[in-house]
Amino acid sequence: MDQQFFPSDYLSVLIQSVVALGFVAVTMFATHFIGGKRQKFHSLRKDQNFECGIEVKGNARFPFSVKYFLIAILFVLFDVEIIFFYPWAVNFKDSGK
């Protein structure tokens, strides 16, 4: 059983890749030229709170402990594992008997 592969076999993959890259390029250029530009002018009036009623106290960007982020990442990791292991355990609970 000698199978031969021809470059024409991959033509559909090549066309799909070109269309995907073309879509990304056209979308990026369109949003660059059509989209609004950011204005770089700041003033005290412009930087004030708008209808929230709470005055700003301090800086919102205070440092968190690295331990907090490690615990959060571990929680997400094990939470996702439990989501996948529960259906597996339900399906294979009788296979050990």
C-alpha cells in the first residue's frame, strides 16, 4: 500500500490560512483608519469622577502579595480539574467492580 501525497492535497489548508490571515490584516487596517483617535489632553475637570459620588482616596494600584496570586491560580487550576474529573468518575464508577 504505497500512498503518495501531493502538494495539491494541502491546497484547502493553504487557502484557509490565506483567508484567515487576510481577514486579520484587513480588520486591523480598517480599525486603524476608521477608528477614533485618543485625545491626549487631560485637565482637572476631565479627570474628576463622573456621577459616582465617592471621592478618590489614595491610589487604586497598590501592590498585592504574590501568595494571593499563587492561591488564586491554584484554585482555578484545581477547580477546572474537578469539572473534568467529576463526569469521568461518574461514568467509570462501576468499572472497578
